[in-house]
Amino acid sequence: MASANAWVGQSIKRKEDRRLLVGDGQYLPDIVLPRMVVMGFVRSIYAHAKITAIDTAQAAALPGVRTVLTGADVKHLGSVLSDMSTPNLPGETKRPIFWPLSIDEVKYVGDPLAVVVARDKYTLEDALELVDVEYDPLDIVLDPEHALQPDAPRLYPDWGDNVLYHQHIPAGDPDAAFAQADLVVKERFRCHRTGGQPMETRGCLAMYNPGEGLTLWLTTQRPHIKRHLLAEYLNIPHSQMRVIMPKDMGGAFGTKAPLYREELLACHLAMKLRRPVKWVENRQESLMNVGQGRDQIHELELAVKKDGTIIGLRDRILADCGDARTAIYVGFAMPFLGAMYLINGYDIPNVDIDLTCVVTNKACLTPSRAFGSFAGRFALDRAVELAARALDMDPVEIRLKNAIKTFPHVSAVGVHVDSGDFPGSFAKACAALDYDNFRKEQSEAWQNGRYLGVGFSMGVEISGVPSEVLVPMERQPGFGVATVQFDAHGKVQVAEGDSPHGQGHETTIAQVVADELGLSPEDIYVTYGDTHSGPFAAGTIGSRGASYTLSAAVLAARALRPKMANIAAHLLHIEAGEDDFVFRDGYAILIRDESQRVPIAKIAEVALLSPTELPPGMEAGLEHTSHFEAETAGMHSCNVHAAQVEVFPETGEYKIVRYVAVDDAGQPINPMVVRGQIHGGVAMGIGNACMEEFIYDENGQQLTTTLLDYHIPSSLDLPHIETIEHNVPSPHTPLGSKGKGEGTPGMVPAAVANALEDALQPLGVKITDLPLTPERIWKLIQAAQSKE
Amino acid sequence: MKRSIGITINGEVYEETVDQRLLLVDFIREVAGLTGTHVGCSVEGRCGACTVVLNGKAVKACLLLAVQADGASVLTIEGLARDDALHPIQDGFWEKHGLQCGFCTPGLLMALYEFLQNPKHSDEEIRTAMSGVICRCTGYVHIVEAVKHAIATVEALSPQERKEWFNE
Amino acid sequence: MYPRAIENYFAPTDVAEVLTLLQQHGEQAKLLAGGQSLMPLMKLRLAEPQTIIDLNQVAALDDIREENGRLHIGALARHADVATHPLILQSYPLLADAARNIGDPQIRNRGTIAGSLVHADPSADYPPAVMALDGQLVVAKADGGTRTVALDDFLAGPLMSDIGEDELVTRIEIPVPAARSGGAYAKHSQVAGDFAIISVAAHITLDPSGICQQASIVVGGVMPKPGRAGQAAGLLQGKALDAPLLTQAGEAAAEEVETEDDVRASAAYRSQLIRVTVPEVVRQASTRAGE
């Protein structure tokens, strides 16, 4: 028998919070080493230009400056992208050749072209100002449709065009479907450039000595993957390359998953200078370089029958990937996955998706929460809304008609969805909104010149990505892995290879392991983030904590129980095995006679400190590593969100009166933590959909390089977010748990846009573009009125 | 270019000779070594992660020169708890899961420390009090709950206890 | 991001000392008050003063009181103090509205009224509010003289004001409003606390029968500085402020105040916000006037 404790499902306080609440968090900028120097970059002020001269003499001569390097000085390191660090996707891929610093030519504003190392950050900035760069500006291309034109300026002349990646994804017989359709909805949707932007910027600290090699403290979601790629690029063995995510990291949201040029330089400089080299990105650099995601145009068509059944979909997707110069994702892995996930929670049998990814003179797209799918989910859920309106159908009804009904489900393009319940989720959302009454209230409001609306979105959210998908896509494994090991005090260390940074692993993994071993979460401590002490793992990405890593910890803990039982039986001088014991309240208790019990701490002590007391022939120690791989090609949670709005048509301003999120966490480990993940995902979704936008002017200058211009919402800009659980345990994880939070922002833009359009029905407005700024809404109203 | 100053941080006097351009936040983090105060926006202070209490008022330490705080009293996140007892606002954040990555948390706690001395109760007022610090993880929902929890705690304190928690 | 080296830092304790320092350091010096605008400029190295004269230790420069029929607000009065001062809440609520709209609580704890006015951001909250109240600045000169200048004249353009290198704004003066006066201020911004896309300040005086005797309307968020909607205000004078009249005033203001495109909004949208906001703000001002 297992254990009789029940920590799983309890909203206990997080174990990581004590240090964070008193200022004892340990973030990258907090780490200081003897002889440390700091690194900073000279970045291009042009969107596209030849570098005709760089004069570093004055900067190099400034007291306190250790070195100044330009692209020519690092060319020998070689081009950054290798087979390992480029997605291995079906379709036609081109690969840019580039170095840690740009050589001869810069391709976006912010492109690093020289690096300065100085004794302190104040001196560093003095020196950066002294590097004199002469440019010869080149023609630029900023618009992805312009990028496709034959006469468009080229970022990579040897390519022959600006197409980075092209992929055609057909399924079923879309032509027949469109021939049979009673209604074809055809619309062009545009999602702007927006995304992650965590509160802690990127940073790293590289230290080198020839004995131990290179140690890199890095703000990263993927320490092992980074080590793998850094070692390859720097041509040093893994034994000489250690990557550590500091104990704490101030958010990532996808932006700390790629391998960046700056990180390569820190390593190179630490080796060259034999001094620890630190880099802390400033916010301007961050806004110029990372968190820029989404940015897609969808020309989407739906083939719909009179009864609302969607029988076919066509989509021409154009993604603006920027300069495509970051490793691992190279700007196009996101739009690819977004295309694969386009049909999402809908069951649409006939599909023709054509994805074109182009390069432009902007920063490379980086992953952002709702990886690649934010734009597509907006487009599809908007198109479904338009279909409902054309057929005079209720938006809930048309969604229920087309939602995945039976599980497991394999989508037309091959995405596996394991479990979920859309009707149940819609029922809860509608009940929370008092939907039927709301429609009455809405009609009355219209009579009185008020504009109230409600909008829904539905979809599946990735619950980790299995090896079956990740290996062919990214040459990386998807398994979850954890080592569970008792210490000599009877406490349990769980070592994971991921790098959690706010997701609450220290608590939720402690809860599940406590249950498996009959202990309290207080007895469990989770370590992570260090390639020299945790097992090789894919990283903290794609909601894989509660799905994969946590499941591995469960399996590893379970694997210890037979040995624990054997030791207990031996200590009790009885014949008994695992099934004869229950692990509860810190004891191994004999089920048939509960007075017979051994403290679990005693078992650990025997296994580690007094192995002479072990049963004859038993190996000492009490630890196990498990690799968890789900027996499916895809686990997902199925969710329904609804927004209720009031719009003020004179200004286009609106208020999100209510936001209701019905989410499926399978088996929540800590419901409070799950709610927090959903709140944060919705908040980022609202920020991205309504307020945030990376804006480039006609010269490719980025106009949103401070947080006064790139508007991450504050507490006054967001509504209260209501969360409702509708859990369907996954059949593929040991506890039924599902990952939660990564995909959440993708639910938001359609829910809010649908609500706005619903409110404005009497004015005949159609919303196709993001962000949903009041001015955009006002202009749509103006346009609709001038048509009448 | 350099100047000798003395700043009292969490009751301890730090007397140092510093560059006149040194930001107060760097004095706190790098001279005093109190790294709980964070920097998130580099320029204009919008993120608020560097918020500290300067002579009783919550301010952004990245928008002050260290020399301006000569002779002043600064309270940082490290000075909020009393030995092992957490301040009511810290406790509220813990109880209600008001933090995830924790990076903005010190700034929020210090901004709310000032608010809690004379707390108001509406959601709007609570949200206004925390609007000077941007959180990217929580969507603020649990933070509002955390503040309400803290208000209840603070209002149940005896005058003496209240004085102890707020008279740094 | 970090300021360029500062050669001299002074923290004088009285106005005379400030003026002497200004005389000595003149064009190399910058006065540092709340620092909420100057410090970012220094960190971006768009301002590179060799000498900083920190005003925060200067005594009695943050006083708020009425004297000789005028409201005196010390140059160093912080936004938070203005927003909550009983006298201002009672008689100059328009000013409290504006102060409350600035930035966020920490910014309001630190930023000063004179600092905001001297900085002269056309999208800031104080300038239209103080203009609507016919505010003046009292400026002390290093030679011992003082001058008084209307804010309308003081604001020269975007981030440009009529302040000499040897001058210090010591206080803001606002005439005590006539009986049955009221004012209001409202802002449209992309996110809370942000600079205005459009803001509107209105100050109204009614006669005992509720007829508008005097009105001033100022629009912020326009270039090169906040604009007076004089024709709109003129429409109101001598009339009862009914809804059709307010709509007309909104139209007039939208017509007469020139707007421009920028990253935050288009000119057309700004004009629309003026059209919609002027009636609302005037309505609130007249309600307060009648209270």
C-alpha cells in the first residue's frame, strides 16, 4: 500500500516564499565574485547598415576598462548556429550565419557589434559612449509582406529571398470541404509584436579556471540544454562546462529559453581574461532584444455547414521573425508550433495550413508564454465567432458543436489530446456569468445606449511536450526526470534538472513526494538549476512541471518504497514486503498490526549511517532517479475563458467587467499555486492583447524601449480575474496532474475581442487586428458608422 | 567626485565614501550588500522593484543619488521582519500566495508598508497603493488578497504592537 | 543605466545659498528636486550636469497656505501632499485631481510641483491644471530679485520653460477662487498613471442663479504645450451649463485645440477625446462650483 497522507490537493503555503519575503532571494545580479569585471555592449543604432569603421581606442584607454572587442575579434569562434542549435523541422529552412558580435553589417537596432569589459558598471557605460562606430545605412525591410516582395531589401543576400522557413500542413480534403460548405468565413487577422518581458532582465556570470573549466551562472529556463550547446560552441567537454541557474530568477515566460549571443561572449571573455565576467542586461536592451513574440498575419477561411459544423479550414500564415539570430528557436520554432496548434480544441477534419516565416530588420522573435499560438488562437476563435454571427448561432453553441468531444483525440494535423471536457467547462463559465440573464441585460442596455458584451474562447493548453514530438522537432528530449534521495537525517532531497523560477516546484514536488513517502512537505527539499548536481533535463518550459518533472519525482519516490519496506521489516524482525506497510506520518507502519512501526528517519539512518543494520546483502543508500515519459504523443488541458465588457463608444475605451477562467489542471497539486499560474497567464494575455506593443518607426527605430512606453499592466490596469476549476485527470500521469500556465495567455485575445465585438453588435463592428487599444475600437466604430 | 556620507539602513549606519553619481539603490545593494532591493527597469523607475522607505516614505531608490540620502534613514526589505517574526504584510503575501518569482516582491512590500500605516479598504485604494510596482507573474489577484489579510492583521494589533511594526 | 560623473554635489539649506551656488555654477549646474524626471534623463545621459544642486534640504520650500488672496504652494511640495492637503481638497480640487493622476504613489511621494512645471512635459498632469487656475510662478534670481510669471508664459514648448540658469522657482501662486467656483481635471492615458493622451482641466465660476460667470478650459497632451480652449470657455460665459451647451463647448474645444500624431495616439483620436472629455470635466467642475 502507498501512503495515507494527503498533501496533494492542499493549498499549503509555498516553501520558497520565506527567503523571498525577507530579501534573501539569490538572483543573478546579487552574485559577486572576487576579481569580477562587468561586460556591456555597443549596439547598432541603425536597423540595417554596413559598419564602415569602429574606433575603440578611446574606450580602451579609459582607466578601468579591461578590454574592448569587436566582431573581427570573435570571428574565429565561428558561426553561432549548429545542427544542434537549429530546429530540425519538416519544411524548408534557411540558416543565418552570424557571430556573437555582428561583423561588417548590422541588421536591427540593438544588434551587438562591440563588447566592453570594465571594472564596474559606471565606468563601463562611460566607455561604451566612447566607442565610435561609423555606419553606411542600407535599405531596410520592416513589414513581413514587403519582405516577400521580389524587390525587397535582403537581410541575407545569399538566400535569394527573405524566407526563413516555409511549411505546408495539409490534412483531409480541404477543397472538398470548401466545395460542400454552406458558409465560408474568410478574414485576415493580424497579431502585433508583443510577448514576455520578465521583471528580471537577462544576465550571466562566467568564471573560468583551467582546472575546473567554465562555470556559467545564467538566467535560463534550460540549464542542461544551454550547457550542451555552449560546450559544443566553445568546443569544451561537458566535464569542463557547468551551467547554474541561480537559486532565484525573476521570471522568464519563454524569453530565457533560447541561447543568446551575449552568453557566448561572457564565456569567451571569462576564458580569455581569466576573470569572472558578469553581464546584467538593462531594460532598454531587454526591450530591444527579447520578449518580442507573436507578430503574425493569418488569412483564415472556415468552411461551415448550416448547422454550424466546421468542416474545413484554410490558413495562410505569415510570421515576422525579425533577424532570426538567436539559437535553439531561430525565430521560427514558435510560428511552426503555432501552426500545428492552430485548430487547437476544435475538431476540424480538413485542413490546409501554409506557414511562411520571413526575416526583417527587427529583433528576432523569442518564445513567449503561449508559444507560437497566441496569434492563431486569436484568429481561429475570432473566425468561429464570425461564423456564429453569420449563422445567427449562439457563440457557446457553435463552440460546443465543434469542440473535441471524445478523448483521446488526434487532431487532423496529428496533435494528440488526452483528456478534457469542454461541455462541462462551458457550463461552469456560463453559470458563473449567468449567461442567459446576461443576454437580457445586454438587450436592455442597448436600448439605453450602453454597450455590454460577453466573449468566449476555448482551447487546449500544452501539458509538457513528449520526446516523441521534441526529439524530431528540437533534437531534445521531453522526458521528466527527478532524483529522490534520503539524507542521513531522514529528510529527502529531490534533485531536478529544470530551473523553476516562480512556478512553485519546491512546494508542489514536496507535496507529492511527501504523500508517496508518508512524510510532510517540511521533510522534502528540492534542488534544481545546476548541471553538476541535477539530472539532465529539458528545462522549465511548456508547462512541464506538474506534468513531467513532478511525475518523475512521484515515480522515483515510489521506487524507494520496496527497499524502505524491506529495511523496516528487517528492523522489526518480521517477514514483510511493500504491500504490508503503509507510510504515514513519518512511519513505516505494518498494516496488520499498527503498533509495529519504524520511523522513516530510522530507515534512512540505517541505509546511510549504519548500513551494518541493513538486511544481509542489501546495497546501502536510499535514492532513485526516474525518467517519466507519458505513453501518449500529447497531454493537454482543456479550458474555457470568458470576458464580459462594457464599451464606451464615444472614445472606444472599455472596461473588462469580469474575466472568468475555467481551467483544467487534471489533479491540482496545490490549487492556490494553480490559481496563481492562471491569474498570471490571463494578466499577460490582457497586457499583450490590449496594452503592450513593440513599436518600430519607419526607420526601424524601436520606440518602446522603456517601461513607460512598453506598457506592462499595473494593478490598476487589470480586472479581478475569477478562476474556476474544471479538472479532468490525465490518464497518462501517475497522479492525473497536468501542467498549467504556459498556454494561458493564448486564451485571452479572442475572449476580449469577441466580447468587445459582441457589445458593439448594434454598431456593426468587426475586430480583426490586435492590440485592442481604445483608439483602434473607436476607429472601427467610426468606420462602421460612415458605411451606414 | 567622491563624497563621504552616512546612511542608516535598517537601523545600522553605513559610513562610506562614494562616487557622487552612485545611485541609492546601488549603495543599498553593492555598498551595504543588501541585495533584497532589486532593479528591474534601469531608467525611469516604472517597475518599482527598487522601492524602499526613505524617512517614512516609499520611494524608488533608483531615482535618488546615494549622496541625497546622507543622514537619512532607509528601511529595506531586510529590515521588515523582526527576528523570525514576519511583518503582517510579509505574512499576508505568504498566506495568500502573493508572489511567484519574487523579484518585484520587495518593492511591493515596501510600498505597502507605507500604505498599511493608514490603510484604506476598497479594492481600488489597495490597487492604487500597489500600482507603483509592476508584477509580471501574479496578475495582482492574490496580492490584493494578501493586502486585505495584512490590513486585518494590522487593525487587530495593539497600539504598542503597531508601533513596533511601523516605527523603524 | 547610470549618470555621467558628477563633479560637484551641493545640498544647500536655504534659498540664498541655492542662488549663490547657481551664480557660481550657472550653466554647468542642474537643480535636483524630486528627481523623477531629471534622474531618468541623467541615466540616459540626455542630461549631463557637472554640478547638482539638491533642493531637498532647503527649509520651508514645501509650504502650502493661503495668503493675501492667493494660494501659495512651495516649490518642493510633493504631489502626494498636494493630492491630500485639506485646503487644496476643499478649495482647489482640480489641483488634487491632477496630483492624484501623476505616476504612482512612490512618484507622488517624491515628485514636486515646481519640478513638474519646470520640466514642461506637454503631457504632464500639472501644467493644464495650474494653467486653468491662472497659476503663476514666483522665481528668485541670483541677483536678489524676484519675478512672477504666468504659467502660460513660463511654458515655452516641449520640455522647455522660461527659467534662467541663475533662477529658482520658489513657489506657485494661484488666486483664491471666487465664491461658487469649482474645477475638475480628467486624463485619458494608455495605462494608469501614464502621460496623457489627452487631459482636460476646467475651472468654472457660477453666479447665484447658476449662470456661468467665468470659465477656463485647458487641454494637455497636445504640442508644443497645453492649449487653452478659449472659444469653448467663451461659449460658456453668461449661460446656464446645460447638456447641449456642454456638447457645443466640446466641439469648439476639439476644433480650436490643435492635435498631433505620436506613438500614443493619432491627432484625430486626440480631438475626439477633447470633444468627449471637455463636457464631462466642465460638468464636474460646475457641480463642484454649485456645492
